[in-house]
Amino acid sequence: MAADDLTAPLGKNRPSKHRFALPIGIPHLLAGILGLPLVVFLGWAIVRDEPLGGEPVAMAPSNPRPQAGAPGNGASRPGGSPTTADKTRPNRYDGPAAGEQPSEPEPPAGSKTVTIIDGSSGKRQQVVIPNTPNDKSAPNDKPVVSEERLTEPSRHGPLPKIAQDGARPADAFAQPVKNADPDAPRIAIVIGGLGIGATNTSDAIKRLPGPITFAFLPYGADIERQITLARGGGHEVLLQVPMEPFDYPDNDPGPQTLLTSLDASQNVDRLQSLMARARGYVGVANFMGSRFSASEQALAPVLRETAKRGLIYFDDGTAPRSLAGQIAGGSSLPFAKSDVAIDTVPSAAEIDRALGRLEALARERGSAIGMANALPITIDRIARWAKAAEARGVQLVPISAVVTKTRSS
């Protein structure tokens, strides 16, 4: 061992170990990893032939354009249910064959034309979308009658009114009695609770004959269109007004309920806000209201407002203590009240029995009125009964045909 080794400090002059060193720093490596997707995307955009990349692409049902002279298959009809045409998918078009001159027939009334862009080739083609039952521009969805002279503006919206020439909404929107037989017993049936369940409302419009009257609750999002479809099917329409029952608020009819605790002006304002929800109805009807209809102080201003606007009032008969008949008679308000509750027990056997009682009462008195709810079983049994009623000499009529202006006892 060399002398200098003995004198050298411990740990010094040891041979150094070789360490692996990265060619680039860690921050540069992370930046490269994060920037790699951008480089790949830019390369894809340069290589791919996409002249219209980023342009919006229209979506349309893949129904072919109707041939000229062929009947349209998309028009709606009263009671029609939505079809799978509401589900859309891209419709590609490769252009006409060589030498072929594409024909351009006039699109069906109420249809829509959209431009389809093929994302790969950039070709454009106009495609006609026919009407569907859910398309509010369909011809049958337009109001059957909506005379501006029968409405007036308010802070809530248009309200019914008696026209300057004396025309009343109750008369203008009434349905005629077809094949009237003065000797036949007359039956009017009102179906209430419509406008909330789309399926039940559509089923009622589709299955029940026109003379049956429909009563709509004012809460449906599509009530105007549903009333239009109902009237297009020959049905008269009533607007159901929520009124306070004895067990309110445990049993709550809904927003804007008329209450005995409110003064007359407040209840009239609530009535007007409900009336403005729709047009085309011949009158209003109570929805619940056992407490409200038993109070003359609460009910009288509401019925005066109804008479002032040229409407009828229908009492569904669920409140035995209702004073509606007495107040309406004193105000010369066209009035009708249900004689038979058809589906108090919602079973086929009980509904059939109730319809039998209604028919017997009509034969005895000349006319009778029944009230029912828009339940599937009720709609089915009434539809079956109505088919055979005419053969038995019974005439179904709308509610306007059996109203009276005389004082009720």
C-alpha cells in the first residue's frame, strides 16, 4: 500500500460510480405526453377528407318522400297515438342515378322540409318530413273554431266573452245533435279528469262517440291541443274548476283552488286564471267542491262570472249540499246536473248497472245525465254500451242539449 494511501482522509479519492442520466428532463417528458393527443388529432384532420367537418347535420325520419298522387300517411286524426316516426335517425342520400331527372312534387300540406348533409361526401338533399300526431302543425290540430270576437284579453290571457252581436261561447262551441228524434229518450254523459293522463285522454277521444262530453282539468301541459282534438272528434268540452272540499287541504284539488276563505274578487281572479288556460269549451264544471258549493257567499260570485261570460255550468252531482242549481236558476245561467255517477265503483259489472239505471231514468223522464271518470275500465264499458244504445232507441246528446235555465229545487 502506498504511503499516500495511509495519509489520505477516509472516504476520499474513491472511484466514482456511473449513474444513468435521462437525455431530457422530466418536465419536458410530461409536456410531450400531454401534447401527443393534439398532434394525433391534427394529423387525422389533415389526412382525412372531411370537407364539411363541423357543420350541423339535420336529423329526420327515414320515411321516403310520398309519391305524387299517393295519399299522405302522416296526417293526424283525432285519437291517433304517437308512432315510432318520432324517433329520428340520419337519412343519407347518394343522389339520383346517372341521367335521371329528379322529380320535385309539391310537399304535403303542413309537412316540413329539411336539408340533409352527408358528412362523408358533402352532398345535400332536401327531405320532406310528413305530419305526425305529435306535430302541432298538423292540419287536424288547428282549432276547429276560435272566434276572436268571443274572447277578450286579460292579465291571465284570453277569456271567453259574449260577443257584441249577442253570440255566446256556449252556443258557438256547441255540437249539433245529429238525427234528432224528439220522441227518443236522451242521455248526456260527461267524462271528467281528462287532460292529465295522455294515454287515457287519447283513448277516450279515439273510442268514445262524439255526443259524449269531455271535461278537462286545467293543469295539462298540452290542454289546448287536446281540446282541439276532442272538438274535432265531435265532442263538446267543459273546463273543470277545482273547488274546496270539506277535507281541504288534506284533499287538495290542485293549484288555484277556489276557497271559502277567500273573498269574491280573489275567487273570481282565480277562476279567470283557470279559464285562460284554454279556449273552445261550452262551460265550466266543478271539480270536488263539497264545501265551496254549499256556500252561497262563495259560489254565487263564481256563477255570476260564468253567466257573464256566456257559458253553462255543470254540477257533477258529487256534493249533495250544492246550491249551484238554485243560484244558477236565479241568474238565468244555463245549468245541468248529473243524475247518475257511473263509476263510483270502478268495476265492469257496477258500471254496466249504472248505465242501466241511467237508461231507465232517461226513458222515465225523457232525458238523463251521467258523470264518469277517465278510467280505462270506464271508457271501455261506456264505449261498448254506446254501440248498442242507438239500437235500443236511446239517443246520445252533448251536454248543451239538456241544459236548462229554469230554477232548480
